[in-house]
Amino acid sequence: MNCNTQFFVGIDIGKNFHVACILTESSGKFIYTPHLTFSSKRSGYDKFSAYLAGHSVTLENSILGLEATGHYWYTLVQKLRNDGFTVIVLNPLQVQSYRNDKIRRIKTDDRDCELIAKVIKIGENITPMKDPDNDLFVLKQLTRFRWDLVRDLSSLKLQTLSVLETTFPEYKEVFKDVFGKTSIELLLDSPLPTDIAALDLEKLTRQLSKTSRKYFGGKTAEAIQTKAADTFGLKLGTDAFSLQIKFLLSQIKQLQEQIDYLEKEIKKLVLKQNTKLLTIPGISYVTCGTILGETVDFRKKNEKDYRSLLAFAGLDVAIRQSGMYVGKDKMSKRGNPYLRLALMQASLSAAHADPGFKKIYEKQKSLGKHYKVALSHVADKLTAVIHAVLRTGNPYIPILKYQKKK
């Protein structure tokens, strides 16, 4: 092997196993080594290191490339860079664009590791992804974890309501917020209507008053006991329902405490960023943290058209078309799901908090549009505002005031 040979190592990242190959060029032709499959553990890395050494690949004569696939690439890149290798981390969309447009005569059965090696060998204007700032990386992890816990919490609440509607359908007539602190403590102590009906009225009154800080009292205690004594709920299988309610509410209580704690930590990290995003109505600390954490690589591109941010979040419009048939415009949902969820929730808040966003929402509703369609128009404008604030670093100017100024 020529000592001046340059090696390009493509690595296809997987959950449990990675696949690598080495590309060299000879007489204008690309030459690949046999592929190596190695595990994502320490033993796999040792196997990969031996593979590189066996083909005379060194720190000085090689460039390694891989796609940022989920979270599976982090540890491998960290180890490779710590060992002194030059590693280029590519956005999967960049690799896909080369598959479709930039590299000619690519066979459909080419392995991704070969394609990645080609991209880092002949790729033009490739901008490798950089390692994220630690605080922003932590923000991304915490906000994603928080959204996942909220989803789990919603699922647990639906399960609880299903059981409660079976055993005590009248319960919500007294406690409209089934998952309020007072309601949860009552059901944890007395999960079935027979349990509530059997409680001493004075004791129940004191319990409700103490838990609710005197918001609920004797009238509520009497009302819930009356409903419990005359409930239309199912009397069969009460032991099972009692356990379900207790276990589900215990999980709900614990999850809510964890979410509250996460939100405090997210707030601290967001405040450290000193961002003007918080000046936008509808942008909470959680939403702000999600935007900052999920758009790190997007912001490095400095895209000037806000619609690129729409597409990045999957809020752009996709048109279904086949032959003469053209379907309705629908949200593409191809982008970042966490960012999309945050923007849609922020749009709902903005439509209530800001006259300008509210005007957009009400205009679409007056045209007979479904509330989700009306909200998508708010999301479009909100994304434009967020994009402008991120690019300029300037605070939000209310839409109506801005339009009047123009």
C-alpha cells in the first residue's frame, strides 16, 4: 500500500451494530475493503480498531464519516475523537441528497457505509455537524424526556378515567378536575364509591379542607358521599378496579412530580441562554428550551427563509398528487416531532395571549376553517417570528404594532 494513500472510512450507524468500509482511489477507480460489522460496545470498538490497523489506516492518513442517526452515534464519535481520528458527522438529509442527486451511477443495493465514504471523499460544500454546546445538548435531552413523560402521563390519565367511568361515573360531577391534588389524595385513600360512602363525614370534610387549603369543605364532602351511595357504577370486580385506581394514581402523582422538577431544571438552562425567544407570547420555558435544543444544527446553516424552519419541524404543506388526482394540502410531518409539538402548543397559547396571533386565528375560523387549520396558520406566522428572533437576536415586536409601523 502506497504510504501516501488517503483512506476514507464510511460507518453506517445502527442501534446494536455498526457497519464500516474503507474507500481508497486507484487509477480513478474507487476501491472498497470488505465490510466490517462490529457491535456498539467496547469489544466492537476494539474489533473496528484492529480492522483499521489491518488496512494501514492511521490517524494521519484517514478521514472517518458517519450519519447522525438518533443518539447511537454519540459514544462512537466521542471515542474516535478522543483517540485522535478526524471524524465528519453528516446530517442524514445531506447523505440522502447525495444518494438522489449528487452521485451518479449509485446502485440501489449499495450499502450506506459505502455511500458515506463516497460523500466524504467527493462531497462538495459538505458542512459537517459540530459537537453541540453542553448546555444546549442537556436542554435537548431534558426537554425530549419531559415531552415523553407528558405523553406517558396523558396515557395514564386516560386509563384512570376509563376505570373511574366504570366504577363511579358520577365522580366528575363533583370533582371536575379528577387529577387535581385533592381528588388524587381522596381516590388514593378511597378508590371505590363504597369506600367514600363509608367515610365519616366530618373526617372527610377535614381531609378535603386540608388538602385543598379550605377550597373544598362540608358541601363537597356531602355531595361526593351522596353520589357515591347512589352511583350507577359497576359493582363487579371491585377489587381489581380498586388496585388499578391506586396504582395508576400513584404513577400519575410520581410522574407529575418528575415533570415539575424537569421544568425547573429546564428553566434554569433557558435563562442561562439569555435568549429573546421568551419575549414572544406563547413561548414558555419548556417551549423555548425545546426550540433551542432541537435547532442547534439548523441555526448553524443561517437559513434566511423561515419556511426552511417550517420544513425542519414538519409544519410545511405536502400535496398528495397522483395522475389527474390532486389531494388536499396536509401538514407533511416529516420533520422534527419534538419541535413540531412545541410549536403547535406555543401557537395555541399565542392565539390566546397576543392580539396579532388571535386575529390570524379568528380570521381563519370566520372563514369556516377547522380549528386545527386555523391553528396551523398561527403556527406559520409564529415560526416566522421565531426564525426572525433567532437570526437577529432582537426581541419580539407585536404583529399589529409591526404592521402599523410598516
